[in-house]
Amino acid sequence: MTVPASDLLNRWQEVTSALATATTLLQVRDALRGLGATVSLNYPDGSGDPAPGSSAGGAVVALPVPGLTAIPAVTLHFPPNTPLGPQDHALLGALGPLIGAALTRTSLPDSARMKDREAALRAFMLLTEELGDESDPDALIRSADHSIRQLLPGVTVAFMDRVGSGWNLRFLSSNAQVDLGGPLQGAALSSVPVLDGALRSGQPTFIDHWDAGQQGLPLTLHYRAVALQAFYRDGQVSGLLGVGTTDHDVWTDLERGVFTAACRSLHLALSRLWHVQQLAEERAALAAFVSFEERVLHTTDLLDLSNRAAEVLRATLGDVGVAYLEARQEEWVPVTPVTDLPPDLAGLLRGPLLDRPAAFTAAQAGHTLFLSSWDAPEEPSAAARTLAVHVMLRDGRPAGLLVMANRAGRDWTERERSVFRSVGRSLGMALDRAAKDDLLRSQNASLQAQTRSLEAFAQLSADLGAQEDRYALVRRAQEVALSLLSDGFATYFEPEPQPSGGTLWRLKSQVGDMRNPPLQAAVNAGLDFERTGNLLGPWRSGNPYYQDTYDVDTDGVRATREGVGASACLPLLQGGEPIGVFCIVQYQTRHWTPADHSLLTSVTQSLALALDRARSVTELRRYSAELERSNAAMHAANEELEAFAYSVSHDLRAPVRHIAGFADLLRKALAQDLDRNPKAARALQIITDSTAHMNELIDAMLNLSRTARQELHVGPVDLGELVRGVQADLKPDLAGRSVQWRVSALPTVQGDAALLRQVLSNLMGNAVKYTARRADALIEVWAETHPDRWTVHVRDNGVGFDSRYAHKLFGVFQRLHRPEEFGGTGVGLANVRRILSRHGGSWAAQGAPDRGATFSFTLPRTG
């Protein structure tokens, strides 16, 4: 066919319009074919299209494409006898920039890859939603496995926990090509370079061309590329996520981005879960500990206190066994049940445990003993376990035994040690107070002094509980102690290393006047660490040091010859470790009575507890702040995702509009030919129908996005009135059908009337749609009353569904029926879920194939 030169000008607008919208090589070819020529695309490496033989003898025009190197060159082969004048060559030369722009767009995803991208987007949205709803670490990992395998089809997912210097396999995908769960179950994976490398980097690590032998993992021979990401909790590594593929050797940029984004979502979800769990545990532990402390202050009932001590330890430390025993006639008698302790340990508590030298030393000193690897001496086959023992003394002899066993078989953490020491000290304090009560009943002469001590101690505990600053706490304790021992002054020292070397005792708090300026000056200047025996002894031994008559050679300070008659110095502990020395000095000699000992011990112990409590409050405040930041980050991420979905929906309208417009132009241009070519007419109709469906999907996505962002207008909503309104809207869909409605009385709830109408419209509309094949359709709507919520049900006798897939129904674009059977976008129920979530409600679905379906939702009752 000969194309006159003037035809190129006539076809110019049609060709340039097609090039402006082309996004694939096929569309570029089709647009250029509108010039009446055969098109060849040849790449720089020599690959491409051969010159068509049918064009031999015709004009061949190479179109220059400026600025492109990796894009194919374009050659037009015109049929023989096609006249091309100067004007035609000028028009063809002007096509270069348009062709370059179109070929550049071909590097963007084509329609098939666009579908893959949409599928990835849906999977990523599902991943974010699933991870945001999970409250169990294992469930989070399973959700991540499911979603990552949707995002990256064909990969295998593994999750490993850090154990010492190695790794333990915690989870492995069901499609794994390696049996790591078999021979290595329970064993650590150590000396694996790539795992340790991912741990050090802290960033997503991608290994192309995986070498199983080099990494020391021969069982992974089938894999060709691996990606890794380490997760951290409180600055410590907590786990490692690995993904492997057997399909290709090199990760694409898209796959790297998908894996990085999925890991970031999983890390945010794990961090949120860790913070929520830790905050809940710390709150419960703090409440239990405060309750126990208050109980210690108000009772001496050992059975009650020991039971409460066991409750505090279990609530604070988790999986531990606790028992309290009392010494009676050289035998340990259980006060609390020992059923949650190992049986062999429960039997040994009556004697052999305290025969050990270390335990005997602890019993004599009244300290806490931690055994990190104890096993039954008479049963060599017994499994090793970790124990904590606190021996309480009465008159220098063991009187009570608090025992705690760690069922996990690991060593004690510093937090566990601190909590156990605090509870043991408090329980010991209660035991001491019980002994003092007995003594007071037999010694009426000391009743008034003892009462004053208890009142002062109660006041001290109340005051310390409202303060967090260390030195303010110490000063308040000094004031309380001096209110009972007024003829003197109180000091508090801490060791302080010097820049020039050595250590000095520095005065950190003082209450009262020393009445000796030289002594005050010497103390202010700092005391020699090794020579100040009054401070060094308690610091190193952990025991109080009393002097009824002060020995001037004790501290090597000559100024102490005046104004110091008696002294009492006690170590102050925090977390079981000494942090300073608390001293009471009397101007005159004084006989330190057991009541004085008890008073000062109680003051320092209460002060130590207050310091531990202040640190716990500070840590709790920090954890709360971190949780708020984590929640803010999660909220921002959700907002960004909503904005992304909204933007994508808007951006999709233009190409859909172009497709529909050009389809309409083709239909008009080929109107007569379409009558003779029904296949072409049907193809155009499919394009038109598809664009209409795409517009429906875009509208649904925009509606879904608006639902999440629009402000709630909460007020009384009559559900019965909403149902009647929806029934009226559905009447056109019921024309010619036999549909019976059974609507029971429905309540008035609190909510947004417009959004709740959408919920009922979706559920009732689905009931109408899926009963279309029933000659006699039945749709029921009713409500159930519960103390804290309303439950509304919508049931139909339609085609139903398999309940095994009910969890998919409320996800975006999730459908259980083919589109040609029942229309729809697959977004309605996802919109229902979001609306109910914003109202604090829940949703559920039940059904069976060909036996109907029941959709239910709940709304909280208020007022």
C-alpha cells in the first residue's frame, strides 16, 4: 500500500497522542505503525528486531532518539513506492523526543508488573495491619512469614534467637529446602560469618550468589541468594530474620526494598510489643511490690507476709518457684507450700542445703546467696538449676529461709537479684519487727521508745516514697534518725576517685552541727579511703559498725578527739551493691541497744528500698516515654500509608481515563468495521467494562482512605432507623425477586451515624447480592444484649462460604467468589472493619457453602 506524503501529516496527531500515553514497547510499536511503516527496535548490544524482508525496496528511516544509551534505536521500514518528501522527513525527525520519552516510560512497570506491584502493596498493607494487631511474638513472626512470602513469592523465612555466642532456630517456613529443625533442634548455630556480620551491621544484609560451604551451612546448598536482618531490644540483639531464595542468584532493587520495608514493619511491631509487655509487667510488679511493702509496715503475720512475698516474686520475676521456711528445733518447717519447687529441692530443704559451706556462710552473715548451677548432692542425675536463698536471722541465728528456684535453668539477672534481695530484706525486717514486738510485750520499759521508732520508720517510708533524688532521700532518712537520736549529727559518705590517683571519702549529705570546726573542715576536704576505718569496715563487710565509745584511732583524724562520743555506721546498698556509708554520731558515749540497731537498720533498709523504687520509677518513666515515641512512630507510619493509598488512587485515574477515552475513540472510528468484526467489538467492550471496574476499585480505595481519616461525629444512633433506610436504598435491587426480611427490635447506640450506616449498607447489600440465586430469599437482622456491648447479626440463606477462609473476608481486595459470579470490589468489608475498629467494636463471620452466611459486629455500651 502506498502512503501519500500528505497522509503523514494527517496521521501526525493520532501518532503523537498514542506516543504520549504509551508505557510499553508494544504500545510504542503500535503508535509508530500508525505512520504506515514496519517498526524495528534494535538495542546497543546488537539484539533486537531483524529488518523485515517485506519492506525491501522501500524507504528506511532511522529516527534519532536524543539522550538515550540503553534504549533501543528506532528504524521505520516503509513499503515500496512510498513517497517521502522533505516535509515528511522533517515530521519524522521531530518524533525523536516523543519516542525517547515513551521508551523511557517503558522502564517503568508494565501492566503485568503493575499487577504484581498492586499485589505487593496489598500484601504489605496486610502485613502492617496484621503486625499492628498481634500481641504475641510467635504470632508476629508467623504473620511476617506469611506476608513476606506473599511479597517475595518462593522465598523461605527463618527466625533465630541469640543464645550466648550462637543462634537457636526459632521458626522456619513450611516450604524450607533445608531441615535445620531436625539435627540442630535445641543446638546453637555458631561460627557462621554471615550471621555475625548481619549482627554487627544492624542493617539489612543481602548476600548474592550464596555459598553454603563458605558459610559453614551445608544444609543450605539449595539456596542461591540470602537476606538477613538483626533485631535489637534495649540495645541487645534479640533475634535474626533470614530469607532465602532458590529462584535466582541476585536480589533486585525491588526485592531489597520490599525486604527492608517488611523488616522495618516487623521491628516496629516487635518494639511495640516489647514495650507494652515490659510496661505491663513493670506496672504489675510495682503495684505488687508497693502492696507488699505496705503490708510489711502494718503486719507481723509471717504466714501472710511470706505468702505475699511469694506472690510479689512470681508477679515480678515470672516463672520462678518460691517457698518460705521457719527454723523450729533445728529443722526447717515450710510455712508456705513447697509444691512449686523441684521435688528433690523440697526434700533437701530440711537439712542438706545449709550443710554447704557457702550456704552456711550466708546463714551466719544474713546475706542473700545466689547459686547459678546447683544440683542435688544425693541425686547426680538431677538437672542443674539456679537458686536464690535469703537467710533471716534472729539473735544471730537462722530463723527464716526464703528460697527461690528458676525453672528456666539460666543465671540470675541483676534485676532478679535486686528484687529478691529487696523482698528478702523486707521479709527479714518483718521477722525482726515480730521479734521486737515479742520483746516489747515482755519489756514494758522500752515500749515508748519502740513505738516512737516504728512511727518514725512509718513516716520515713511514707516520705521516701514521694521522692526520687538520691541525696534528698538520704537527707530525709538522716532527719528521721536524728529525731530519735537527737544528741548528735548524721553524715553520709561516698567514695570518689581522684584525678591524681587514689580515692577519698566525700561528704554528700549532713544533718546537724559537728560542733568542731577543724573536724568539719577535715570532713569537707575528704577523708582517706583506706585509713577511715569507720567507713571502710561497713563498705567492705556489708555489716553495720557500732562504737559505744569512739576510738580516736579508728579514722586517723586527730580532730575527732573532741565532739565524737559514739558512732554507728551502716552501708547503704542499691541493687545489692554498696553505694555509700550512712553514719550517726553522738556527742556523748552511748550504749547502742538492740532497739537502736533495729531503728538504724530499718532506716537504711527503707532508704535502700526507696532508692531501688526511685530507680524503678525512673526506668518506668523512660519506658513510658519510649512507648509513646514508638506509638507516635507507628501512628505516623499508618498516616503515611493512608496518604500513599490515597495518592495512588488519584494517580490511577488518569491512565484509566485515557484507556476509556481511546477505547471510545476506536469504537467511533471503527463503527462500521465493528459490525463485521464481533471479536474486535467484544475486545473494546471488555476494555470499557474493565475501566469501569477499575474506577469502582479506585472509588473504593478512596472511600477506604477517607473512612480512616475523617473525624468521628459521635452521638445517639437508632440502628432500627438505619436498617429501614438501607432497606429503602436496596429496593431497586429487589425488583422481580422474592425476598423476606425479618428485622427484630434494634438498640440505640453511641457512634457516627453516617459510618454505621455504611456498615449496615455493606452487610445488608451483601446479603441481597449473595441470595440472588434463591427463589425465596430470607434475610434476618437482630441484636443481642451483653453487659458491656451490643452484638448485631445479619444472616442470609444465600450461597455462603467456607468458614476456614473467614479471616480473609475483612481484608482489602479479599474475595471468596469469582467476579463473574458476583460483582463487587472486595473493599466493602475492609471498610466495615475500619469503621468498627474506630468505634472500639469487633467483627466476625460464619458460613458454609450453599447454606448461607452470618455477619456479626459489636459496639460498646456507654452510659
